[in-house]
Amino acid sequence: MEIIKGYQGFRGVLGHEFVGVVESAADEASILLGKRVVGEINIGCGECEYCRAGLGNHCPRRTVLGIVERDGAMAEYLTLPVGNLHEVPDEVSDEEAVFTEPLAAAFEITEQVAVSSNHSVLVMGDGKLGILSALVLGLTGADVTLMGKHENKLHVAAAQGVKTVLLGEMGEEETYDIVVEATGSAGGFETALSLVRPRGTVVLKSTVAESREMNLAPIVINEITVIGSRCGPFDTALQALAEKKIDVTPLVTETFPVRDAERAFELARKKGSLKVLIDFR
Amino acid sequence: MEIIKGYQGFRGVLGHEFVGVVESAADEASILLGKRVVGEINIGCGECEYCRAGLGNHCPRRTVLGIVERDGAMAEYLTLPVGNLHEVPDEVSDEEAVFTEPLAAAFEITEQVAVSSNHSVLVMGDGKLGILSALVLGLTGADVTLMGKHENKLHVAAAQGVKTVLLGEMGEEETYDIVVEATGSAGGFETALSLVRPRGTVVLKSTVAESREMNLAPIVINEITVIGSRCGPFDTALQALAEKKIDVTPLVTETFPVRDAERAFELARKKGSLKVLIDFR
């Protein structure tokens, strides 16, 4: 939805969360042929200092599936380097596998911040990424609260043991050690700064097309650490799905055949919707 | 200057960088009586969780000398708790001692970020705090560059071994591991985001009254860490001054007697000025 609004100025085929089967490979003996796979979305140049340091996700010349100069997954066929693909374990259904990319993005938080059972954590935003982040952070033993606007979405996280609170029903002056901003709205960041304790950490997950007027003095005065967080480890996400540590299936609002793709977008735009799937088979 | 513009909405006596002599104390036997001192500017309540954890600088009920609900140092007399005072070593002149507070703020950076000789560091802003930050970071052995608009100010840092560059004369596409934003202008932060490498760190030092429209997506996309940095360790700063590790005296543009205080402000407003002192004796 943000890309349609103009985020990154992308023109091309949308889609960066998918599961599919490998139908051909340059290496005809590739062990992935015929296998069910998911794929990492950043394709680095392979030669620069970032790629050589294993940080291809940050290669300045990278393309990104369905986001930067590379057609995406809303199609019958897509191409990705074999090195980007991960075989999906049999224990993980197609519906679950589609969540590998956003679930990996949620696990990225725990790669960047040492979250433990001593921490109070607030996740702002009850969209897909907010719910997945709250569920992943719950695995650390931290005291996690998910804040959002939609009772039905909060319920998905609550059913898996996360505390939830409706926006506007927070206790006054309550602050948290760690606040994860996943509202997907430009105003979320300043709210996050008001909800984190002095010397606390704000994890910024929302990428928003829109700019907004803001004052950053609270970051300095309260010596806040702000950490930008994007793509994460696919292997960790697939393992969590295979071990049924996190149940993503309640996040699927509906699945449409490709001929009804326009209806899928209409539903995805509605406020109560979470994940809407399109089936290209 | 930012407080006069409205930062923090303060009304009262200005001034939070000073040196003075202790003329009276509640404890008439205080060893500080008659001693030359500088003073930490945050006065915590002494009872809350922050104060009990030694983080009185972040006490939500604190007053701040000349900034929040406490008259400041531009006066013949001021009061501070004895616990806020630090005796000035004989090796440190009055002119040098006045820099303890901003020099401590510069040392705060090295308390928050593990800067080493492997790092490339850019300090943005050739005001007092920018110059002091560059000099302090230079002590770590890091490769430090100070960027600013004023040749005369950059020269103060260059004379002590810091590389300098005029704004607009940077190499294209050059990025740094760590960028310290000390421009004191609302636009500095977005420039900092464009000059830090992916996964790098921006240290935010500027507290600016003005808000500004901005887009934070680069923080997320490049997984930048932003660290707000405010007041720092007085003892470290005084020791560096006593050991002559940093020469602050070239930062003094002029000293005025109190009867010429208005002229002092006029001069401080001028673009080429650094520190302007007022002598209340």
C-alpha cells in the first residue's frame, strides 16, 4: 500500500512476500529444482564492501524484489538468485511460508537489541508487522504489550499470550524500556518518543512515504537510542514456523485466486484487514 | 541563543556554563567553602527511580540551571546543591574551567558509543560543541573530520590536529561510520542521515527549538542507530583540561565585564563568534 502511495518511486510488478516452486535454475543440477521455497528480497552486487562483508542487504547497488528496480512476486513466475532462496520445511504450510519475510523482519529486532525478561516492551501498531513483532518479542520472556486501534487485530496477538491495549486507553505517564514503532504512519515516531523511558530504545520499523514536521529534541534530552530495523534472518523465521512457536495463520484475512486480484486489493485496503493472499496457481 | 528563541519555554536568569567561588554552604564546615568550582546543571529530586539509579540527569522532576525552572549563572550569585559542584584543579584557568560543561557533553559521546581507531567519524558543525566533540573524539585515535561553514572556526580544530572540511566541499558519496550532528540547526539531522554509512551511528547533539518536516525512512532502510546525547562526566572533562589534552582557550572570542553584557550578546550572535564570556567580578 505504501509503494502504491509512492514509497521508493517504484514502477513495476509489486509483491515481495511469497512462496513458490523452483521450476528452472541456471545450474540444471541445482538441489532446489522442484522444491518449495521462499526468497530473500535484497539482491546485492556481490562485489562491494557490504556484499563482501555479508551485508548484501545494504549493498548500495542492490535491487529489491517488487520494491527497487526488480519486478516482484505478484506474477506466475519470478526470478531470484539461488543464493536468496530457502527451502520451506514440510511442517510449514504455504499459507505460513508467505509470512517468512515479515517474520524475519520481526526477528531482526532481536538481532539488533538484546531484549530480555527484564525489559518492558511496547509494540505500537496492530498491523501484520506489529503483531509479528509482538509475538517474536514475547519469545524472549520480556513483558510485551501490543498497542493498536483494532480490537479484532489485537485479539490475534492476545490469543497467543501478548498483553494488548487500545490506543487512547494507556495509563498516563506509563513508559517502556523499549518501544517498537510499527504503526506505518508518519506520526508514530513522535508518539514512540513520548512512550519510551529516558535512556530507552525506540526500534523504528515503519517505512512511510509521507514526510512530517517533527522536533527531535526529546531524543537528545532523554538520550534515547533509535534503531532502524528492516529485513531479517529467514532461517530463524522458518525454524520458528516449523517448530510452531508462532501461529501466523490467524493473520490471513482471505485468499483470492489471481482472477480476483482487484478484490484482494480492495479488501487489503479496509481497516480491519490483515494479510490478504493471492493464489497464482 | 536557542533558549532566547523559545527552546524549553524558559523564563528566568540564563546561563549554565560558569566558574565561581563557593561563598556559603548549608554545612558551614563544607570543604568546598572558598574553593573555585564548576557545577553540574541538572538537579534531580533525589528520590525517584532515576535518582536512586544514579541517573539524576534524567529525573523527570529535575530542574536545570538556566534552562528548566531554576535561575542560571548570569548573575553575581547562584545556588546549586553541594553534590553538583566539582572543585577546579589549580592547573585549570577560569577561562578553561568555563568549558567544563560543554566539554563534558562532548565526552558523553565516548561514554555512549565505543569509538576506536578503526572508525571514521564526521562531526557536523563548527560551533563550540562541534569543535569540542571533534577534539574529544580525536583522543580515541579515530579518523575524525570536522565539517563546518566558517574557516576561522575550523582552524581552531585544525590547529589541534583534526581534519576539517568546508560544507559543500565534501567528496561525493563519502560516508562515515559515525556522524555527530552538532550543527544546532533543524536541517542537520537529514544531512547526517545522508552522510552515515548503512548500519552506522548518528550521534544527535543539537537541541533545536524549531520543528522541521522530515522523512525517517532512511533510518529504517539503512538500519541506522541514532543516539541522543546530552550532559556528560564533569570529572573526565576537568581531568582532560588539567592534563592539557585539549586546549579550549582558542574558543574564547572575547570576555566582557558585566556592565557590557548586552555587547557580549551582540557579539555572540555574530556568525564568526565562538565562546563569549561575561565576567561578574
